[in-house]
Amino acid sequence: MAGAQERVLRRRIGSTQNMKKITRAMELIAATRVAKAQARAAEARPYAERITGVIADLAAGGAEVNHPLLAQVDDPAKIAVVVIAADRGLAGAFNSAVIKAAEREVAAARSENRDYALVTVGRKPADYFRFRNYPIEAEFSGFSDKPTFEDAAAVAARVSDLFTNGGCERILLVYTRFISMGSQEPVVRRFLPLESAETMATAGESGATAGFEFEPGAAQVLEALLPRYVEARLFAAMLDSAASEHASRQRAMKSATDNAEELITTLTRKINQVRQDAITTEIMEIIGGAEALSEDRGDPEDLLLDHLFSDPFPKHTGAHVRHVLGHDSY
């Protein structure tokens, strides 16, 4: 029984050691990828800041645009929720936190008798909402850990079409904002409609564009830049989400590796205890057997007689016995 239990424990230790190797490798890979994702987000930030500044300067210069992306509705009848998560799991609470935040927005829309549409970026949110019979307007996947600007442009085109032609009067963006390696948080941001021209003008009131002349005109340039601004905002959110995914996966795999080490230590102690118990049991069985054998053979004189009568020279046995015992009873 002890041998069988020891074999089971050894198999568990072996499988845990193999799992530890896998989680350790995944931790190192995630650490490498999160550094690259941070670098990509940092590289894309100047473009987003510059295009935002240009639009603000155009609005401050007096550009008046009646663009569909700027259409403001105080009480929207239908909203769309864009959920940006991951294609894969093993990232701790990264996916579930974003999905729960999006589900709360959908529940709030339902409670206010508003219609809604879901746009998922990543396989995990798509699988979650499809399993629960939520209607999904559009799905995008396959690039969550390394999105490109072309991917962001495709998603932005679909979302913009929902806003301008699909009856959605407000678009909410749900993703994970990357703060640091140890801190990421799910956020909900209004994506569309964009801020009004007056708000942008307030942000860009520096007087830098007062003497500029635009061809074909400030309004036309602003109208052409608004779709690019939407794509830049979405791309920045996707890069933030990718960096957060890798950081969450690194922490989750480190925790799994530490748990595997702790389990190996516990199982090793258990197997040592089983071996000690087996050795103790064998010793007790030997002692018990010796005591039982001693009781079966009787007192010392009987043992001596058994030994003497087994002498190979029987002719001397009687005299020898009488001499040893000191009397002639034999």
C-alpha cells in the first residue's frame, strides 16, 4: 500500500514539475512581449497626440464642421459597446474584468429601456457573450496581443458605420488601461460622438493657428482628419489592452510557477512521510515477529534441550545432558 501511494506521489511531483516548466516559460515570454508592447504604445503616442493637437488647432482657428461623428444626442435610444479583450486566456482576471464592465453597461442600457449592440475585439469576449445569447453586431479576433494600425482601422470603420448608419447614437469603448507593470484597470470611455468643435477649440486655444491659411480650407481638413482621429484613438486603446494582457499573463504565470514550487515541496514532504511510515511499519513487524517466535519456542531449558537433542552425535547425548543439568533425571 505504501509503495503504491509513493508511486502516485512521485507521478504527481513529475507532472507538477512539467507544469512548472511550462508556466515559467510562459512567464518569460510574457515579460518579453510586454516590453515590446510598451515600446509600441510609446511609439504610437506621438501620432495620437499630434493629430489631436491639429484637430484642436483647426477648431480653434474657426473651422466649423457639421460631421456625423460630431453629432451629439443627449438621450440616445441605442448604444453600442466595443469590448477589447484577449484571444487567449491564462491572463488572470484580465478578460473577466473587461467583460464584466461591458456587461454592466449592457445591463444599464436594458434598465433604461435602451437598445444596444455589441462589438467584440478578441475571442474571449465573443465566446462569453455568444454563450449567453447576447446579440453580437460584429466580431474581430486574431490580433489582440499584437494589433496593427490596419486592424484598428478595420474596427474603427465598422464602429463608425454603426454610429452613422446603424442607428447607434452613442459608442462606448471598454478596454484595460495600462498604468504600469503591476497595475492595469478596466475603463469605460465614450468613443463616439467625438467632442464638439467648441470643446476641441478650448483645448487648442494657443493662438498658434491664428495666421495660418488652409487649403482647401480648415473645415475640409478637419473633416478629413476626424476619421483618422477615430482610428488613432482606437489603436491607442488596442495597444494599451495588448500591453495589459501581457503584463497580466506574466503575473498569472509567475503566480502559477510559485504555486507549483509550493506544491512540489508539499508533495516531497508527503512522500518522505510515507517512506518513514513504511520503514517504521516494517521495523514493528520484525519486532512483533521476533516476539511471536520467542513465545512459540517456550522457556530457556526447552530451547536448550531442543538444541542438544539435535546434536549430530547421539551416543554422547545422554551423558552430556546429565552433566549439563547436574542431575540424573535423564
